[in-house]
Amino acid sequence: MRRQSLLILSLIGVYFFNLKIVQAQRLMENLGRGVVAVHQGEGKVYVGWRMLGTDPDNIAFNLYRSTGGKAPVKLNKLPLTQSTNFTDTNADAKQRLSYFVRPIRQGKEQAASTAFTLPAGSPIQQYLSIKLKTPAGYTPNDASAADLDGDGEYEIVLHQTGRGRDTPANGLTDEPIFQAYKLDGTLLWEINLGKNIREGAHYTQFIVLDLDGDGKAEFACKTADGTQDGKGKIIGEATADWRDVNGKILKGPEYFTVFSGLTGEALATANYIPGRGDLGGWGGVGGNGGNDNNGNRVDRFVAGAAYLDGKLPSVLMCRGYYGRSVIAAWDYRKGQLTSRWVFDSENRDNPYSGMGNHGLSIADVDADGKDEIIYGAMVVDDNGQGLFTTGLRHGDALHVSDFDPTRPGLEVFGIHENETNTSGPGAALYDARTGQILWRGHDGKDVGRGVAADIDGTNPGAEMWFSGSEGLLNLKGKKIGNHPPSTNFLIWWDGDLTQELLDGNHIDKYKIGRLFTAEGCTSNNGTKSTPALSADILGDWREEVIFRTIDNQELRLFTSTIPTEHRLPTLMHDPQYRLAIAWQNVAYNQPPHPSFYLGQGTKKIKWPVIRVAPETFNKSKNAK
């Protein structure tokens, strides 16, 4: 009897343990199939669609086309199982063409996806056009993608920038403006942050993500007196003006606000954490102390989001990285905004001070189902406690993924400034879980840019390159090739698993050359030459890129039309990659990376187990 009781108790324990694991799975977007169709001329139309992170491995698809409003016809003879793209070679461009897919599970067709429609006589172009309502004197800048209305498809939140200033510079700036658009160009809302938020790369960080699990994303950012939400409501005092004679804003209240992604309405506001405190307490030249009372380092902001409880994302609002670094984690649940925890390095004696970065990355470095914050040369655990610091100090670029498939876990590649730390490395690779330095080089050099990714299929694993590396390096630091033509962004664009180089308005393949140029478009952020956004927004697992047009009146969302034999779920259903899209706009924009090795030699990916928000969608979408 006792043995039976123990067995029952054991089974109950296993049940609740497994139930806990299921409950701890990250809740993510309930995406549709993201069908996209592109005219290629000569009766050819490229069609791509999503495989989801919740699909079984053996899922298959049938692809249908409706011409001129007639009954749809199936385009494939056998179920499509090898990839999620198809080239229709018998399309009449003079007719209205609609494409949709039906998944096949256990031999039975499922419900049809949302259709993508090409109007009759559509031009041959490789992009969707999103017409903008750009305010006079403003320029479309960084963007983010999220499902704002719960229909399973992405909308775009765009930062419209006027005159900006860097944090050390004096002078007034224009008021930061944010707009939300559907992919057909419908303007959903506009938010004006007001005169008491300075415009510039280090001030206006924003996060767009479904924070409360209702299937509709929220928009979150720092606000102040005079911020006007999407409904016209003013936060704080409408007439307050806290700008000093130098155009700096070093006094007055600071807020953190969560807005509705659908309407732009302010849903919840709290005092920003941390406050300015001692202006000189955020580090001096090189982040090594000194006196900085002019609002330079106190106004260095970074933002992100992380699944700190393994279920729903929390927003991370950060201040400082040259000296004192503070990360404040916020939860938005059931209409309430609450502080989860605050990490504060406090002073120069703290080993975590001066270890921050012009950005951050989020990853589950210890494989416990909860995310950690990689903030340059330090990692903060999901509970807000410091996990470790490498002591390598501040840097400008950061990359986190499984770069080396021969060793377990994730790696972190970063570059470092060495204005005062003359013995420190200019670039280094370390173990994301333990902080063990795996490679370091360029000691005593101040390195400005650097990248890690698999761009050379002849070399196992990822490669590294950076300003001054004088070549492409393997993960041991050995030179294996010439320096790539750019040290900037990345993109999965062609048909293989290695990444391409995204720089300015063009895409290059290492050792091969130019693959694509976005004519009539330009990049953002000066010499950084970054896109408005690069992410897996439509079609198969490969990434799209969004640029602004030269006249600033349009965004163009470009998608690859190169067939691929590889079939993967959408990268947006990998939590680490999805959170990277949320923080991509922050400070010195960096490209996203998944939580697994994706490159030459990738065979089988153990896809993260996720749940999706309980939303349904059955609307039709037209492209213009």
C-alpha cells in the first residue's frame, strides 16, 4: 500500500512538473501564413508563405491561385513538403491574381490561409509600398514590426525623426513622433512625445511587443510632460517646458508609458526608473569616472524585452553604460504597469559598472526557460541579479547566438573601446553562460564596428570580422579570407543557409558580390547605414528589409524571390530572434540572431517549444 501511495505521489509530481513546463512556455504571436506574391515578368509569380513554430515537422501545403475572381485552382500536383515557396509559371499579369495555401495534416486539407492579391496589371516590383504621412521636415527612421490588431499579420511602427542632437551636443531638437501603419498604408495612429523628450539616437528607445498576451501588441517608451497619445490625450502637464538654455532636459519628471498598439491610447504610465540622480554619477571620459554634468552619460538610454518568467515578456528600460548601468524590468499585465526588479551597478567600485553597451541582446543563456540580459561585457540573470561580468568594458556592437555548433550553448561576440583600458581586447568571444573568454584579440585597440555570422560556407561555424581585423577570422581568430566589404548588418536573402551582407540600400554575398540594390531607396543613421527594419515579416523563413524612399514619403518592404530548398519555421517564432526584432531599433542598431546555429551544415534544429496567443484571423489582404 505504501509503495502504491509513493507511486501515485510520484505520478502526481511528474504531472505537475510537466504541467509547470507547459505553463512556462513563452506566449508568442498567433501568426497567419504571411503569403506574399511577386510578379517576375514573363508569366511568372514568386509565392512564399510561413511555416509556423507550432506546425508539425511533417506538415505539407497545397497552393491555390484565383484568376480574375474565378474559382481557385491548385497549382501543385503533389503536396508541397520541401520548402514554403513556389514559382507560378502560368500567371496572367493582366488579371487579378489571388494566392492562398491550405495546410495538410494527416492527409487532410485544413482551412485556407489569408489570400494575397495582386491587382490586375500590377507592376513588376519586388516590394510592398507603404505610403506615409510624413510630417513636414521629418524623415522616416527606425521601425518595428508587430501584430497590433490581432489578425495574424504584421503592422509597422515607425519613428519619424526631425532635427536631432547627440547627447553631448547643445541645441534644441524637434519633437519625436511615432506612427503605426498597416502594410497597405493605412495610418492607425500618431504619438508625439513632445518638447520634453529630446530627439536623438540615444534618447528615443521604443519597444513594440504583445506584453499581456491578448494577441495585440503594445507600444512602450519613455515619455514626459506634454507627450500626446494617439487619442490626443496629454500625459503630465501640457504647458511644461523643462529645456534649459542649451536645449538639454536635465530637470522635470520622467515617465514610462505603455500605449495601445491598435489605437495609440496611453494605457498605463509610471515614473521612469531610474531617475537622473547625480548627473556626474554616470561615468566620465571612457566610462572611468570623472565629471560629466552636461547630460551626456546620464541620458544614454537602451531598451529591450525579455521573458523573465518564461511566459510573457517584460519591458527593459535601461540607463547608462559608460559608468553606472541600470536595468529596470517592467510588467504590463491586466492593464497594470508594475516594476518587476531593478538592477543597478551603483558606482565605480561595482564590477558591473562600465560594462554596458550601445545596445543589448536577450537570450536564455542557461537553458532554464527564462531569459537573461546580455548588456555588453556583463550578463544579468532573469531575477535581476548579476550573473557575471567579463571585465572587458564598454563596446559599440554585440552579437549573441550559437556561433560554434561544435560546442554546447551560446556565444557572445563583441567589440570594445579601450580609451583608458589600454590592455583590454578590441574584440572578444565569450561563453554566454559562464563568461569564459574563448578568444580575444586586437588588444589595446579601440574598435568601432564588428560582426559575427556564418557568411563563408567553406569554414565550419560562424566567422568574425571587425574594424582593423584585416580579414575574415574563424572562431579561433585565424585569418581565413579577405575582409568583407561591409561591417554592418546581415540578412538571410538567397537560397542557402549562410547570411548575406546588408549595408546601405544593397545586399552583397561574401566572395560573390552584389545580389540586390533597392533603387530609389536610402538607409538611415548616417554612416551606420542601417535599414528601417530587417526581419522575417512575410513569406518563408528568410528575411525582408524595409527602406525609406529618397523623398521620405514611402516605405518599401522588399522580399527575396530566390527559390530555396530549405524549409524552416518563421524565425519570428524563435523567442530570441523575435525579441531581437523588438530591440533592433535601439541606439546603435544591430542585426538579429536566432537561439540556434543557422548556417552552412545546419541539419536539424531543435525548435523552441512555444504557445501562441488565443486569437483568430480570417481577413483578406490586398497588396498594391
